[in-house]
Amino acid sequence: MNEFLEVLEHYDPTGEEIAFRYPPEGSAEIKFGAQLVVHEAQEAVFYRDGRALDVFGPGRHTLTTQNIPVVTKVLALPFGFTSPFRVQVVFVSKRTFLDQKWGTREPVVFRDRELGAVRLRAFGTYAYRIRDARTFVNTVVGSLGQFDTARLADFYRDMIVARLNDLLGESLTSILDLPAHYDELAQLAKARLVEDFGKYGVDLSDFYVNSVTPPDEVLARLDERAAIGAVGDLAAYTRFKAAVAMGDAARADGQGGGGASGGLGIGLGAGFGVQMAGALSEAMRAGAGAPAAAGACARCGNPVPVGARFCPACGAPLTAACPRCQKPVPAAARFCPACGAPMTPGPAPAS
């Protein structure tokens, strides 16, 4: 720039700018007595020949020997400070940048004491402000003409996730305990991140953990686990559902369902029913301590318990003695199940 600058001032209309270098490239010529205006929540770092000479706070600063002794000592000229000199000024925002987002790019693997290895995603917010403008410009901004929060977003996100991964492995044993420990986790993470931010001249004002969650498929398994816990005895529940399904199929066949219902009945009878017979018998024996049913009374048709010799409804005898082997035989049986003798005497066989 060939024009001599008399007033140096910068205003950020976006609210996202952290640092602005004036001029954006090269250097500008100014005279002694020029005005440097620094707004509230700003600092200005004054450079010449690539060196930071002074840092100016809010207010109007006249570039004279009275208020910039460091600058004038370096710029002492034999002709009385009347010639212009070439400088750069970096305006640095000192406001707190709120609601900065962080989150994992990809799920991280976490070993859970109850669920085994699970992948987790974590999200949250943080806030920061520039504490040391000179350090920040020299270590982060460099020679860039303009620097905003977007340039720091990826860097800080990766830093936060790296620290949080270590913290999760050291202080947490199960993701089921997470909701009650978000505040403690955030405080521990902030304590570790303060030093990482501080070496760049930045203060980490606030740090929050909003959520740490597994992927959707793991959440679905957790829902299933909760449902199983609500059911209680899974084996008894499975046997009950099987019995209901078999009863529904039998009713469908009895109503002449045919087609699909008939096929279902065949499938239940040929496969599923055989596999579940033992389980159903066990469930029946376990139910409320009641004796399992042995069959129906031949006279009245009511069910009778196992081992009963007479029908509890009508009193009819349920067993008789075999005339040949004297073993007990059900009353309705036509032949002895032990020796095969007919229960009703017939004509004597021819000799």
C-alpha cells in the first residue's frame, strides 16, 4: 500500500472472527501520530518486520513516543520519527465463543463390563476465549489474513475426542451408568483439556457432555434386553407363547381353515409340536402345584388327574384289573396294555 494510513480500526460483523490481519497481505505504511482504535472485547497486536512489538487493549491509541515506548524504541530514526514506517496490526477478538460443537467422527470401541465390546458416539458443546493474543497469533494464526472459529473446529474436536476416549476407558465400566455421570465426566475432561488449550493462549471456559450413545443396532439390543427383563422367566414365557400358537392353529383347523391354516397345523403337529411337547409337559407340571390331567372320564367327559382311580366329577371307576395279569387297565380300554388280553370276555377260542 502506498497511501499513508492515519486510522487503523476493524469491526467484525459476523461474530465468528477470531483474528484479522491488517493489511491481509504484506504491510502498510503509517505515520507517527496515526490513530489505532481497538474496540471492547478486542486486542491489537502491533508488528513490524515480522516481530510483535506491542499489544494494545480497548481504546484509542496515538502512535507517539508517549504511549508506545517499545515501538518507538525499535523505530528510533535519525530524522525524528517523521517518516512513515511499514507495519502490520492483527486485531484479536477477546469475546467468549459459545456453543461450539464437538462430536466423534466415527464410533469408538469401548469395553463394557456387561455388554462386552460396544461402539460409542459422543457429542457435546464447549466455550473458549483468547487469553493471550500474542501467543495465539504467533502459534495458531501465523501469517493468515483472517481466522475464524471454523478453522479451529476440527482441531479442537479431535483433541477433545482423544482425551475423552482415554477418560472413558479409565473412569467408566458400563454405558448403562452414563446418564448419572455426565457432569462428572465433563469436569474430568475439562481438567485434562485446560492445558491443551492453554498452550495456544486459549482459555477453555466451559465444557459439556450432552450424550454418549451406542449405535442404533446396539440400542435395539438394549431394548430387547429390557423387554426380556420385564417378562421375567423367559423359558416359561416361551412355553406359554408356544401353547397359545398351537391352540390357535388347532382352532383354525377345526373351523375348516384349510389352505394356509391347514399347512400351519401340519407344521405344528409334525415339527414344532413334537419339539415343544416336553417343555409343555414341564410347564403343566410346574403350574400352581396342580396335578397334570391324565385324560377325560369315559362317562361324563370331564378331565381327571393323573393317578385317579375314580372320576372326581361323576364317581365312575377309571381303572379295572386285567383278568389275565391283574394289572390296572383304564376303564375304557378294550385290551390290557400289559399283556394284551381282551377286557370283555368273548367266546372261548376253538381248540
